[in-house]
Amino acid sequence: MSYAEVFDAWKRDPEGFWMEQARAIEWERMPSRALFDDKAPMYEWFSDGLVNTCWNAVDRHVEAGYGDRVAIIHDSPVTHTKHAITYAELRDRIASLAGALKAKGVGKGDRVIIYMPMVPEALEAMLACARLGAIHSVVFGGFAAHELAVRIDDAKPKAIIAASCGIEPGRIVHYKPLLDGALAQARHKPDFCVIFQREQEVAKLEDGRDFDWHGFQYGVEPADCVPVEGNHPAYILYTSGTTGQPKGVVRPTGGHLVALNWTMKNIYNVDPGEVFWAASDVGWVVGHSYICYAPLIHGNTTIVFEGKPVGTPDAGTFWRVISEHKVRSFFTAPTAFRAIKREDPKGEYLKKYDLSGLRALYLAGERADPDTVNWAADMLGVPVIDHWWQTETGYAIAANPVGIEHLPVKVGSPSVAMPGYDVRILDEGGHPVPAGTLGAIAVKLPLPPGTLPTLWNAEERFRKAYLDHFPGYYETGDAGYVDEDGYLWIMARTDDVINVAGHRLSTGAMEEVLASHPDVAECAVIGMSDELKGQLPVGFVCLTKGVERPHDEIAKECVALVRDQIGPVAAFKHVAVVDRLPKTRSGKILRATMVKIADGAEVKVPATIDDPAILDEIRGALGGIGLARA
Ligand code: COA
Ligand code: AMP
């Protein structure tokens, strides 16, 4: 079948399409129907089915005779180690960990926060929760204690599973002190913590609260899989919104299994048994979907890579991993390729490795700029597939479905809508616009299986953030257009979210931190474009009247404050002290105009501006901190 035929088949009978895909999953009780629309616009899928994620990701492959197949390869250039875990070993390890959690009272519906680096134990912790029907929430290691505390207070976990440390090039990330700091700040206290001690750093455990990962499992009864309803939350993943309070995206169990399984062949074009690699981090949605769940559900081998595209030890690391482990499909963020291109523009490292097994490169997480796509295609000699999605959806909204039909690539476009997504471009009034016209990208409800049904404990916020603006649609927060051939072009965010090295960050959250500095009266954070990371945050602060301390001292404190409160991942390093911020006469800060100035783009002075002279002051301030662009 062609892409058009598959898409039409879905459009003609969406429920029939998804029920058919649901047959690839082993249900304890098959759902009676696909869509549950009685609470529209709050939709659910497969709600009355009974199923277990861990069973489908692990046990069933062992039962089917594939216990000796490698499930996970841990390749860790930062610790100079590599090892493989088979599906049978993985099942036993997960059953044992789940048994220990169960013995301590963790059960269906309890939340468990996981704070771990790129080690297989992170996946085991996620799957052990899934085995019990407990709801995990993984927190990225680059976040500071405060961000962890915010998530602890929102998710109210019964337990926290953490590692003693992570390893960034040139430094150890001390997870345990960060965890202790978060627990000191959080109002909610978990019953207990489980600490995976790494040999690079053995953390001090607190009596009665902290348990060693290994000792904790000793002598316990392994736990069986607990079937849960199709609409039971599999996990909560916090993502950036417009404020400092992150949004807890809920992932429903049944739809997650069905949809992810579908993507592995149809988008990523791999068959069970083949090696799939997503070079991301388990703390992000790409890590949830394509390091942990989808490859395992589909019976592939997944790679847990603990390293960077460059510097661990060099710009050839990705090629080594692809050739050594026979990776068929490879997924990463464009920023990783920009980093490699910067170090090795001629691809000298590529010559050292045999990449003949690689069939395609997939890019997502941020806009794939044509230079990067073309360079990657030239160097690797395989199709480069840009695809567009978000934490909220959990898998691609638009892609080139290579496993169905390799559509012509249009560089700069993530290609076409996937079955399940009725993508529309709307004007401010919510009316569809003609092909080629820029507008807000929305998806006609219902969203397909596996996408977010709501936000954790925040249904009102869910409605307000995604449903209210365009009734009958899900608002993606991205702007763009569809061309005459139905290809989507993603141009910008419509909110204050920025994308720094493929990481989604909130400028609003950074502004809240800056505003807490005692000398700051007012502030704005913008994302200026950056050749390597896509965007970089830049802060502008106005000082409280009478403050006469040196500006560079205050700027340094602001940088340190954001690192301390949000974390190193914010990559917040630039602050300019200014007298005033450009505003409209009604007092709205003109952030978009500030971005244009920072990018050196042509600036049209907004008709509503209070005082145009401020724009030159902003230009001057950027020059003052070495960020002037012609
Ligand atoms: N734990 C702790 N700290 C982390 C971290 C983690 N898991 N990940 C990143 N950090 C830190 C980095 O060490 C760095 O700290 P520094 O300011 O002390 O140098 C800071 O956060 C910023 O990190 P990053 O933006 O990643 O920059 P970088 O210079 O370390 O690396 C790239 C740049 C391009 C190599 C890197 O960003 C990359 O590989 N990106 C791929 C992105 C990705 O996988 N995105 C997921 C969506 S697909
Ligand atoms: P996240 O939720 O972290 O996956 O970030 C999702 C956001 O990243 C999207 O809403 C887009 O703004 C951006 N994004 C992700 N993939 C792409 C892509 N292929 N092209 C352009 N932007 C993308």
C-alpha cells in the first residue's frame, strides 16, 4: 500500500484502523472499541482493554522464544564500558526490581520518580514501574534540585529511584546531593528512595529512607505483570510551558503501546531483531519513546548511549557505535550533527568505519536546517528523514513513512501528516487558511492513540493550554504552513518556548528566576539564534532604583541563579543590564522585536511601541556583552 492509501484507510475508518493496529499488542482483555468519546473534548482510547506495558515490551518476546535476543546494549564512552542484556535477562532484572518495589508497598497508580543518567538501570526502573502499573516520572539529569523538587511536589511519588551520579565530559554530576537538596525543598516526602550506586561515585545513604539498588532486591519474590486499563497512565513526563510550573504530560497505556509499535516499521522501517538507536536521553520524550518503549515493544535491540556526539572521545563516536552494533535506523537531534560537522566538516572520521548497514537517519526535536540535512545526507549516503512531534504526542505528527513508502524528501520539511493526525493550519480566528499561508498548526480532535489525554492533576490547564483557543482542535504551539503537495513546514513557536540544543525550555521560567534576584526590577528572556544549538537564551534585566553595584557582577549572579534553579541544561550564559525594556504603550514587552535585533534581522519598528529609541539601547547592550550581530 502507498502512503496515500494507508492515510485514506485511516481517514475513512479511524477506529477500524486503530483496532487493527491494536491486534499487534497482547491484551489481557481486548478493548471492546477504540475511541471513547463520551467526555469529548477529553478523548480516550482503548479504555476498557486490560494490558501491561512491561509484558508487551519484554516478557512476551521471551515467551515467544526470543529470550536470547539482545534487548539493550549499553555503550558508554564516558566510562569506557560496553555490555549487552538479553530479553530473558532483562525480564528477570525487571521482575526482581518490581518485586522489591512491591514489597515496599508500590502498586498500581502509585507514582515513582526516576532520576538517572544513561544506564540500562534507568530503563529497568521505568519498566519495573510499568510491570506493577505504577506511574513513573523520569526527570532529566541536567535539571537542578529545584526543578526536581517542583516535580516531586506535583507528582507526589511514593518512591524515588536515582543513581549516585551521572557523567558529563570532564565532570561528575552528583545526583545524590541534588536529590537530597530537592527533598529538602519539596513539601511532599516519598516513603523511600532507591539508589543505584555507580563505581564512579558511591553516595552516602540516609538510614531508613535510602536503599541500595542491589541490597534492596536481595531475596525478594519477583513480581508478575499487573494488567491495567487501556486509559491507565503509563507515565507522566514534565515539559516546559509558559511558566515556571512545568506541564505534566500524561501518557495513556493502551494507545502508547499500539501507536509506538506501529511507528517502528512504518516510520523507522526496522523489523524485530534489528538494532535501533536513538541518541537522546531517557529524560526527554525521545528517550521514553525511542530508547525505551518502542524498540522493546517491537522486539528490537535498543542502544543506551552514554556519551556526546563530540568529545567522547571524538567526532567519530556516532559512526563507531553505528558500525560496531550494526545499527539499521538512527535517530538524533540536528544539533548533534551540527556539533559533528563543526569538528569534522570533511567527515574524516567516517572513513574509519563501515556504515553499510545503516538505512536511514531520522532527525527531530528542533528544526532540521537544510545545511545540516544536506551535509548529513552527503556524508552518510542514506536518506535523512526529518520528522516533527512533541512531548505531548509521544511520536511523529509528520514524517516520511519510509516503511510504507519513501516519499520524495523536501529539505526543510518534516514531510506529511501521519495516519491519526488531521493537521490544519488556522488563522487567529480559527479558520483554515489556504495552502502556502502561514498560521497556527492545529490538529483536529480527537488526537490519535498514545497522545496526551490530559495534564497530570491539571485538566483545566490542559483545556486552557491546548483546547480552548481553537475549539475542536488541539493547538500544537507551533506555527507553519502546508504546501500544495501536503508537506508541512514548521516555522516557529507561537509561545515563549525555546529550543536549545534540541532541549525544550521555557523563557518564562527563566524570567521567573531572574525576577527573584533582589536587584532585578524587571526582566525579559529571549531565544536568539545560534549556529550550534539552534537557539540560546539571552536575558535582559533592569535594575531596582538605587542599585549601584557593577553590572557584570549582577549579570554573573543572574547566570549562576538560573543554573542553580533550572540547571546547566538551560545553557543560560548571557545577561545584559539595560535601563528599560521595549514595550507597547499598553506595557507588553516586545520580545519578538528583541529577537530580531539579537539575530541581526531587519527590524520593523512596531507601530504600538512606546519609545522607539529603546531599540537602539537593546542593540547597544547586546554589543556590550559581545553578542552584536550585523
Ligand atoms: N546531566 C547533567 N548535566 C547535563 C546533562 C545531563 N544529562 N546534559 C547536559 N548537561 C549539561 C552540560 O554538561 C552543559 O553543562 P556546562 O554548562 O557545564 O557545559 C549544559 O548542560 C548544556 O548542555 P548542552 O546544551 O547539551 O551543551 P553541550 O555543550 O554539553 O553539548 C551538544 C552540545 C550539541 C553536543 C549536545 O547538546 C547534544 O548532544 N545534543 C543532542 C540533543 C538531544 O539529544 N536532544 C534530545 C531530543 S532528540
Ligand atoms: P519536545 O516536546 O521537547 O519534543 O519539543 C517539541 C517542539 O520541538 C515542537 O513543538 C517544535 O517546536 C520543535 N520540534 C520538534 N521536532 C521538530 C522538527 N522536526 N522541526 C521543527 N521543529 C521541531
